[in-house]
Amino acid sequence: MAGSNYDRLYAAAEALGSPPKELSLDQVLGKARELYAEMTSTKRDSASATMDYQCINVKGRASTPGDFNKPDRWNKSPAFIKLRPGGYRRLSAEERQSFARLWGKGEALLRRESFEPREWDTLRGK
């Protein structure tokens, strides 16, 4: 069973078919509420912040400028990519491995506050 709202949102996105499917925050939150009673009281803004923190390309994954330079201040295992405002896709296991490998090599794109999904695809050679 999922232990945190992050885990619940991740499981909901997986249950909805992402990847490859793009999902809205409302779809993911709705499915999470359907699957987990604990999510019924979760506010949309809270779920949005949780989702954004889990995105590889949203500046909310760091608290302040320079946080990516501190080893304990960035999200080390992001689970989503934000495709557009309110639109997300869960990262595949391979993408999560790529992120970890590229982060470990010091990839500059991943240390920017935000970047476009197409930049991620280009970086990965798609």
C-alpha cells in the first residue's frame, strides 16, 4: 500500500496508464481519491504541489536558488515530467534510471530551474 501522497499519486498515474498517457492533475487526483480513502481530504493545491515537486522539469523541486548544489535539497528520484500546465506524464523506469545517471554525471539541463519536455527527449536521444 502507498505510504505517502506522493506514492498514492504515483500509483494513481500508473493505474491510469501513464506512461505513455498524458494525464491532468484532476485525473490523477481523482483516481488517487478513488483508490485511497486518505486522499479524499487532500486539497487540489496540495496535490499540485506534490506532483510538481516530483517533476524533473519544474522549479518547485528545489526550495531556493542554488538548492541543486546542495546534496540533500533536491528531489533525487522524480517520477513525472510536466508536459504543459496541468498536464503530466509518469516517467518510465528507464527514464528514471536515465535521470539518475545523467544527474550523477552533472548534466546541466537537469540543474536548470525548469526545461521543456522536448529538451528531455533530445537529451535522451529520442
